[in-house]
Amino acid sequence: MNTMPEFAHTNGAMHADESPQTDHRVLGPANKPTHPMALAPVATPRHSVDGFVQEFLHELNTTQGVTLSASTINDQYKALALTVRNYLMARWLETTRNSIKSKSKAVAYLSAEYLLGRQLGNALLAADLADIAQEGLKQCGIELWQLRAQEVEPGLGNGGLGRLAACFIDSLATMNVPSVGYGIRYEYGIFRQTFVDGRQVEQPDTWLSLGSPWEFPHPEAAVTINFGGTTEKYTDEDGRERTRWLPEWDVQAIPYNYMVPGYLNGRVNTLRLWSAEATRAFDLQIFNSGDYARAVRAQTFAENISKVLYPEDSTPQGKELRLQQQYFFVAASIRDFINQVLGEDFDLHNLSDRIIFQLNDTHPVIGVPELMRVLIDEEGFGWDEAWEVTSKCFAYTCHTLLPEALEVWPTELLGRLLPRHLEIIYAINDRFLEQVRDRFPGDEVRVGRMSIIAEYPERAVRMAHLASVAATKINGVAELHSQLLRDKVLKDFADLWPEKFTNVTNGVTPRRFLRMANYKLSGLLTETIGSGWVTDLERLRELEPCADDPEFREKFREVKAFNKRRLTNLLRARDGIDLPEGHMLDVMVKRLHEYKRQSLKILHVISLYEQVISGKISADEITPRTVVFGAKAAPGYRLAKDTIHLINKVASVVNEDKRLDGRLKVAFPANYNVTLAEKLIPAADLSEQISLAGKEASGTGNMKFALNGALTIGTDDGANVEIRELVGDDHFFLFGMTEPEVEALQAKGYHPGEYYQNNPQLKAAVDLIQSGIFSGGDRGTFDSLTSSWLYHDRFMVFADFDSYIAAQKKVEEKYADQDAWTRSAILNMARTGYFSSDRSMRDYMTRIWNITPDF
Ligand SMILES: *Cc1c(COP(=O)(O)O)cnc(C)c1O
């Protein structure tokens, strides 16, 4: 029964809109009114169910313009989001005001991607409102979870790199670090994946179609970003030779602010994402010339810049629009920081006292020549002065080991789009190569290797080299990865500047991936060791003794069973997939890439199936297991898409075959994203981290699984190495070649065909694919895949097959002893608190940024 008022009581005072229509851009920073009461601009509403309900109904009435009884679920979701936002507002304004006032050093995290996940649950948690909201909504006849399910997650990233940025800004807010995230507000984020006949089909991600209640657009703070044109030399009034850029066209960068609330600490940082719009001047000029159609085209052209996220993960395409995106957001961010945060009278010689720009991979590296241009061309600095400042303001995180993932921009393209920046890059390179020649006289081969400019196959700018030259620090994202950067990928730079290199092992935020995603486990943890672990994850260590406590193990198993039921319900509703009860849940979720080796996992499934149908083993020898895949493939990546097709086809055959007695199932829910990860990971028993050693920089999925009590089957790669060291060999299923073994095999000459010929089990699995059994009798459907394995196998799936199968046997043995398995699962969780992104942030602060938190 609903006894709540239809209308909220509104504040009696009427607020006339007194602000005249002015062009805010003509208002200088001096024009800032103050009033003592402005110190507490928004009163925090009462933390009570009644207060909450009033606020909620008020939002429903005044913002959505509906009564409760007339409201749609989307109205309710939006009103709830606005209500929660209001609770955080005073803290946000306070944080922003303090950070401008305090003049402490801040971090600007520059990232082309933020894979944020849904915002509502996180905001409720940070504001400590979840229980109140649930109760208040219930009084209105609304279920909180239904409103949460309404939110479309902002998928403004591809995978690990974008999710890392999201975890980092969460930790920075929670740890009271003055910081701002800068990025791009893509109108279309990562595509929505669907399957048609088992093949991936991409649909546009229309995350903004119902509007986003989480963003605050600030068109009045727009920044103009220039492109194209030419440069010219001139002599200034002091008789100095100067250069100026005469751009050909420009766009407006409109900032959209997002709250980044810390966990129960009263701090709300800012994420500022830029959206492109046509400049008015440009428009008007064309409109006045009477060419309406052209004017509209110009607008479309400008707005294209932030239209869509490039869906390539690890294999960037040298597309002009992508470089436009990169320059667009980085130039806007640098300008924004200098103008809005520092203010007009700041002496830019001291810039590095106030800011460090952290470059999330090479995507924002064009910021280096941009800052040089600002200092030299706009501020009148000399070259050396400008370089002195610039080379202290950037730090570079490298995220890869794959040569094809290193970004390179043809000079033809870069020079056409950013002519002044290309000149500056050449000048940086000249001085840099002089340094190399001084240090290594006569070593012209080295000079060629290290040059920022590549000459083959075409003249191009190597962005990783530009980043390495300019950065104060260069870091890899796991111990092994950082070592391989020093020894291989960036070895020449490490020879020249060993002191620049450091490691910061990645982490994940315990708020989203444990506290929110696994609230049952969170409850058990808090009941056992208190709630301190949420912001001090190493305290999970206190749970180690619980691994030997049968009662705790039983509770832990109940939590896992609950999470499996929750996943079962979700997948039934979301995908029409039925998960069988009582199965081991074996999960491989991550972007689809050859180096990650989803093919090895599906070969394992095919091999089990083959052994049963050929009578080599009987179905009851198989451990009941459901293998769950989740993966998007880059739309132009043929082999990755073929792998998705194969997995789906194997699933439809295996799932239907009665000979397996229901003991082996394959589930591939479409559209893996953060929302699905939050449901899948807590339900998993086994975490698949099976990349070829030396290829996965770190991985963060591996950390999320271990923290949620899954055991890992994995190679000695990325952060798997550190996970295994922490949890211990007895609680980790290691397999495969080590990185030096991979290198040795490569050097000796790798012939996958030999493994196929010499390993009957592998041969039988591959032959089964080629028999056409998974493709309605057509033997050629998967030829591109099978021949790529048989004749190239760049990531040595065949070489590791045997070892993988053997490790899976060990998995089955351990799983048969549920007490032993649960014990290991508890120890995995208890020993991996190190992988909190809070710890990563602390490492960045001490090793790279030289920053201390605000208190
Ligand atoms: C954590 C995460 C990733 C990264 O997974 P890896 O296994 O480290 O590649 C990718 N996508 C989503 C949605 C994630 O949450």
C-alpha cells in the first residue's frame, strides 16, 4: 500500500533567475562573487529515510516533471540518480574549492579511455545511502535493484586499460589525493556485441539516448582547439625569432564533469570528459556565405571528433580521426589546467610544482609537443626553459609488449594535422639524438633505433619514443612487464636513463569489485574482521586462519553458491542461457585477442568432447563443468572474430549432445562489460589467465578473480607471477613455458605442425574441427583458424597445449576435494589484498609523482 504523498513539499522561496544572458567567456577569472554563505553552497539533506523520500519525490516532480504514479522506471532511475547526486554535491563543491585554494601538487590522469561501469551503485556506496535508498524506495513501492538495472553503463573504454583508469580515479578520490581525470566523452562507447548465427555483430552503443544524469556540461568553459594550416616565422617586439601556428580550422571542446566520490571520506574528485562541437565563428562565416548545407557539414565534421570510441584493443589503427581525438582532449586538458586551476598570474616556470600529467599509454603523448608549443609560442619561453619545465611534467605508463601495439603516426599525417607540433617533435629529436651520440659515439645503428622518427616502412613518429624522451619516469604495469620493458622493448632508453624506469603493479578497486560486486562475501568479511578491509585491503590477511575453519569454509561455500544462483538468474533473463546446478564454473572473460589464447581454452573443451564421443573416456570421468566465455573482438580483427564463431558453434554442439550427460557445458553471454563482470567474477570457481608468457603486460581480471575467491589456472605472465608468489604454488595452477623458454623456442624455430603430428590428443581436437562437426558438415568454415594454428601459431597455443591439459587434470583432482578447494580459494582472497588499486596509487605517489594526500 502506498501512503506516500504524490508531491514533495517544495521550498516556499521562489528563485528568480537573475542571471542576464551573457557570454561567459568574456568574464575574466577576477569576476567571482563571494558571500560567506557560499562556503556551504548546498546543505546536505538529512540522512534519514523520510528526508530521502522527500528529496526523491521532489526530483521526480521538478526534474522529471511527473508524479510518482505517472512515472516510468526511467523517470524513477533518473530521479534517484539526481537525489544521490545532491547528497554528494556539497562535498564536490568543497573538494573543488579546496583544491584550487590549497595550491598543492595534483595529478592529471590523461587517458583516452575510462571504462567506468554503472555509476548509481558506486555513488550510493560512497554516500552511504544504499540502505536508506532501498528503504525509502520500498515505501514508494519501488525496488532499488530494478532502478539500478535501468542504468546503461558508460563504456568509454575497450578493456583493461580503460578499466584501470576508472579504478585509479576511484582510489585517488578515496585516498584524498588532489587529482583530476581527463578524457573524451564519446557519444558512442564500445560497441554492443550481439551474435547472429554464432558470429559477432556490432551494434552502436547508444548510452546517451535516454540522457545521463551523472554528467554536468559546462559549455561556458569551452576551449577552442586548432587543427591544420601552416606555421610562420616572425620577429617579435624584442627582436626575437619566433614561430606561430596559423591553423586552418578549429573545434570547441566542451567539458562534461563527472563526480568521482571517495569511499565514505567526504571527498568528491572530478572526471572531466571533453565533447567536440563546431565553433560558432566557423559556422557563422559559412552560414553568412549562404551555404547552409556546407555549414551543417562543418558541424558534423567537428562533432565527429568525439563521436565514437575506436574499438581496437592492443592494435591501434593509424586513423586520422584518432589523432584528432588524441590532440583534442589533451590540448583541452592542458589548457584547462593552466587557465582554470592555476589562474592568470601563475608563473609557468613552476608548473611541475603543481602538476604531473600521467600518460595512460601513448594515446595522450601529443601533449608533450603541445605543452612545448604553449610555453614557447604563447608564453615566450626559450627552448631550454620550456624543455626544463616540460620534461618534469609528464610521466609515461607503457601498457604493452606487443610491437604492433606501439603507436606510430606517419609524419605526413601528423604534419598535415598539427604542423607546429611536428616541427617541435623534430627539434626534440635533434637534441635527443645529439645526447645519444655524445653518450655512444659512433653507434649510428643505436641512433637509428632510438630516433623518435622511424624511416621505414614510412616516415613516422614513434610515440613511445617521444614519451620515453620526455617523461620523468617510465613505468610498466607488473614486475615482469617492467623488467621486459627495460630488457627488450625500451632497452636502449634504459641503457641511457636507467633511473627513469620503475614498476607499478596494477590493481583494482576493492569498492567496485569486492564490496559492491560481492556483497555477500563482503558481509562475511566484515562480520569476521571488521569493515577496514574496504580501504585497507591487505587486512584480508587476517582471514588466513579462517581457511582452516570448517565453519568459515561452509559459509564461504554458501556465498559462492549464492553468487552462482544470482548469475544463473541473470543469464537466464539476459541471454536465455541455462547454467546447470552443481558445476564447476570455469571462466575466461577478457578482450578477444590471439595472445590471450581463448583458442587454447576452446581446444581444451573440444578435446574433452572428442574423448567422450570417440569412447576414449566415459562421460562420468568428466568433472561437471561449465565453461563461460565473455569477449568482444575488434570489428576488423578476422581471427578474433573467427574464434568467437568457433566458440559459439562448439557451444551449440556440445551443449546439445546427450553423450556428455550434461557434464560439460559452454556458455558465451554476449556483450561482456563491467556490469556483467560484476556478476560473473564473484560466481567463478576457476579463473583462466592463459596468455603466452611475455605477452600480457599485467592483466587485472586475474586480480578481480583471486580477490573473489577463484583459483587461477595461468601462465607465468604479467601479474600472474605476483599472484602466484603471494598465494603460493599449492593454490595456483601454473602451466606453460616461461618467457625465456618462449624466446628460446622462437630462436630455435617453432614448428606448430610438429606438435600437431606428435600429440594425438591435440591432433584429434583439431581434426574434429576440420571434420565439419561444428559447422553443419562444412569442413572449410574454420580453415583460417586451423591453418593459422598449424602454420604460424604466433602465440604458441600448440606448444603449451599438453602442459595446459595436465594442469586442468590437477584442477579436477583438487575440485574433487571441496574442502581443499575452498581452503585454497579462501587463501587466494586473503593473500591478494596487495592488488588493491589503492596500493598502486601509493606506489605512483612515492615512485613517480612525489605527491602526498590532502587531509
Ligand atoms: C577487468 C576488465 C578487463 C580486463 O581484463 P583482463 O583479463 O585483465 O584482460 C576487461 N574488461 C572488463 C569489462 C573488465 O572489467
